Amino acid sequence: MMYRIVIGQDEDGIYVVECPTLPGCISQGKTREEALQNIKDAIHGYLESLQKHNEPIPPPISEEVVEV
């Protein structure tokens, strides 16, 4: 499944990543690569928790590219 994430850097240079589709699913890392791995782990854990509690799982993203 694919989920959109947003990556930014804080004032200390730490990469902060969040998944807007999954409220509160936020992670960070010292490098971009570490932050990306950490958010993958966080998303996986988030989805497992939803399943465990019989909560609906938000659908993965579907994107299209249009020429204008």
C-alpha cells in the first residue's frame, strides 16, 4: 500500500515526517533515509493497531498525472 508523507526539517536539522492520512502518525530521523525508514515502521505499526482494534483502514493513495 502507498501512503503520502510530508517531510520537513526542524531547526536542529532533524527530519520530521508525517502521514496526513493517518492522524498522529509522525516520526523523525537524523538523516532523510533514517526518517523514511522510521515513518515506514510507524505506518506499519499504526495499521496493525487499527486492525487489532477492528478500526477501518484508510485506503492507500491513488495518484494521476495530468498534462495541462
